[in-house]
Amino acid sequence: MRPRHQVCNGQVHAIRADQAFDGERFVAGGATVLIEDGTIVAVEPASYDVPGDCPVSDQRDATLLPGLVDAHVHLVADSGPLALDRVAGYTEEELDAVVTGSLERQLAAGVTSVRDLGDRDFHVVGRRDRQRTGDDGLPRIVASGPPLTTPAGHCFYLGGEVAGREQIVAAVRERVDRGVDVVKVMASGGMNTVGTDVTAPQFDLADLRLVVEESHRAGLPVTAHAHAAVAVDQALDAGVDGLEHASYFVGGGPGAPAGPMAVVASDEQLDRLAASGVAVCPTLGGFTTGLFEHGPPHVREMMRAAGVTPEQVVELRMTLLARMRAAGVRLVSGTDGGIAPPKAHGSLAEAMLELATVLPVADVLATATSGAAGVCAPDRRTGRLRAGYGADLLVVDGDLAGDLTALRRVRQVVLRGRPTAPAAQAERTSLRSRASGP
């Protein structure tokens, strides 16, 4: 750690709070964080005597923590009904406005980095590139480009359809050439794409292994969307680095429940998942009965035919997560942000509150700070209150250690060392959404 500042050089400023979480654990007595040129240069006790000429933002009755990282978003989706279905019809100008609004909503909620896993035609990759050459004052983007999927497979309309070795190799090479940060592959069908099967794999094992091998050869990690239990096992066989959802859905026999109504994971499967060290993003946030009561018609019909209630679906999911936690599965927080009103951009606090039903508070906070940062951007120094790390910070009203709902009460966001005005951003986004309609 850099020596304590005895004088202020005019470029250093500080932020102090009575309570603090450093990305891994709560800091007894709070903390004072000194910032210079967008970087944390020292982390001191809250009682630290900051030099008199150094500006201090003194945050009483609040908790200071690293800015949050949402590990699974769709920036091209506007958080409205059937948001993903409408993406294919946007002009480039409309798409850019949606991405800007999505990022503003995330920032207003204390999110300072996002991992985009559902781009259309590399639009978000282009936005990320522009962001790296000129600071736009919005959360940092980690981008996958369009997810690889089978012809007419889950999210095929985003531009990532592939079939056979030649197309898979070409698609991975295109992502390498465009400089994506991660390759996403749809290992199973998805609930938002009619005609795909959430209980079955989309690729055979050889093709999925080819995706992983080609990506790893270029130094890129692979994360797999996998609802089906068979697809989760297959993704682990292929050597993926991450799993999205990991729902362990199975197909039922004649008259038997399937999909969200049939979650089957043996202890052996969960032990294997834990031993692999693969990070699982369960994409909570808005994962309530309302998500299914007002979900896509084909999902509601599936539930009706199986005679299963939304309450039962939610209970199945949370029971699985409790078993994952008990097995030692590595979890990170993400929301699937943007795909529907219950999963609007900026709902990471809700995902964390849902996860808190199966994890201790400090562990929940780590899934959205140091844990998510380690998965989404391991080469970037973010997600911790630590000297040498980027000064992406969040201040919330109250004591998070005793009340995790304080995550909903954002007081201040510091992005790359500069305070932002999240409340104003949220209002601008809300006004723009009301003006444009659903």
C-alpha cells in the first residue's frame, strides 16, 4: 500500500463512510478511501486524519463498497415487454439509444461494470470500443458479441447462428478478430425463443468442444447458456469457463412435468460442478411469481399443462440454489438485465436480495463485487477497495451488514474516480422510456 498522504497534492480526494465492505468482507469501523486520477491510492480507517487541504466526501450513516458488477445483461434490450423479440427490428440509431438507456439505468443502481452476453451484430462490442477511446461516463462494458446458437436456436435473431465445424471455426475467429472479451454459446434452448427446448442440448458434444477449443486457443473464455440438465453436464465435459442459469431442467415423460416444472440435479452432478470451479450466474433479479404469471404465453401454457404454479417454480429454483451453495458451487450475480419488466436494467439489488435467502450477506455482496469482477474482467483491477484498484465505488444509505435492502438506497456512485448523479440519470431514462412507449 502507498504511504499515507501527509499532504494533499491537489489531485487527491477522499470518501469516508461509517461502514464499509471491501469486496470480500466487512471492514470494522468503516473506511476512508483516497483517490487520485481514477485510482484508489490508499484505504484507511474511517477515523483517518485526512490532510486539511484534501477534499473529503463524508458519508455518515452509510456503507461504502466497490461498485457493483452485473455479470449477465442484454444492453440491446430495453427492459420492456418482449424486449428481446423487438431487438432485430431496431435501426442502428435506435439500438444505440437503447444501449445508452440501459447503461444509465445500471449506473443509477450502483452498477459500474456490466458483462453483455446478448449483443446484436456486434453493436455493443462497437460501443465498448468507443468507450475505451473516450470515457462516456457510463459503466464499463465487457462484451461477447452475438451468442453462438444453432439455426433457429435460442436468440438466433441476434446474428450468431452456426452449423457444423466450418461455421463454428469461422464464427469464433470473427469474435477473435473483433476483440470480444468472452465467447457465449447457447448450449440449450431458452424460454424466450419459441420453438427451442429448454430441456435439451442444442449442440452435440463435439461441436461444443470445438467452440471451447477454438476460443481457448485464442485466449478467450467461454460461458454457456444452459437450462437443460444434460446441457449443463455437456458444457462441463466440453471445458467451458462459465455457466449461465444452470437450471438443470429435464424433459418429462408422457403427462409428466418438464422444463421449469422439473428441476433434477443429483448430488453427484452438483459435486462435479463445484469441483470444476466453473462460475455459475443464476440470473436472479425479478425471479418472482410475477415473472411467470406475466411471462411468455408458451411458458404459461407449459405451466398450465403441467398443473404447476408460479410459486412452485420459484421454490424449485431457490431450492436448487441452496443445494448449489451447500455443495460449494462458485456463484456470481447477474440479472439477464433488459429482457422483461421484472428483469429491467438496474435490478441487481433484487438479484442479490433473492440470493440472500441461501447465502450469508457478505458472500452475497462478494458475488456482485470481487467475485463477479474476477469472472467478468480478471485482468482489470476492480471489484475491491484496495490500493491500485480502479475507483469505482458505491455508497448506500444505512448499514448493509444488518440490512441488505440498503442496496436499494443508492446515495452516491463514483465512476472512475468521479461522483455521478444516479438519481438524475434514472429520471432521464424513465422519461425517455415513457416518451417512446413499450
